[in-house]
Amino acid sequence: MKVTVSRKAHFNAAHRLFRADWSAAKNEEVFGKCNNPEFHGHNYELIVSVRGEVDPVTGYVVDLKILKDLIKSEIEEPFDHKNLNTQVPEFKTLNPTAENIAVVIFNRLRPVIDQNLDLKITLFETPRNFVEYEG
């Protein structure tokens, strides 16, 4: 029997959507106010979902304390109250859209979560705008 277990977390971060190889006008046209050269911020809400077989000994798919600690060390500590463009290495060359942030989060967590478990990232940039990524 497969069960999905999820853990919610959040982080606050600033970013700017732009492409250095585009003109200011093209960046403004495509990214609008998200292209603010002084950056802007979001209160990101994150849901990390893990799906797999229930362990007959523990009754767990994954120990939620372990999942909580992994999210804290791999995502919250490096992202919270940071400028994603300048302080998170992956975004030095990658536009920090919600889509790309979700992929980066997945890529940071996938190596530290049992490979027999499916992983899904749901990232809310605003209460109404969110993305999902499953690898």
C-alpha cells in the first residue's frame, strides 16, 4: 500500500526575474514588475510530499522529524531571508522563477531522501500562484 506524507514549510526571499542577455525593455516587457532592479520579495509556502510503501515495522513512509530536519537544512536555512539571485548559488545563472525554484528545491532534497520514495514539491509564490514538480 502506497501512502503520501507531506510536510509544510515556508521561507521569505527576495528575487528579480530578468535575463542579463536581454535589453532593459525586453526584460520589462516579459517580466514586468518582477524585473525590479531593486528586487522584490515573497513569503513562499512549501509542501514537500513523499510517497511510498508503509514500513511494516515503524508504520511510517518516512519519519516526519527527519523530513522536517532535511527541509530545514537543505531549503529553509539556505533560502530564508536571502536574495535568491545573489545568495543562492543555483540562481547565479538560473532565473529564480517559481518553476525554477521548485526544481532547485527538488534537486536539493532528492539526494537526501530514500530513492525508493517518490518526491513531489509544491511551491506557493502567492496564495493563488503555485507550481508543482515531481522530477
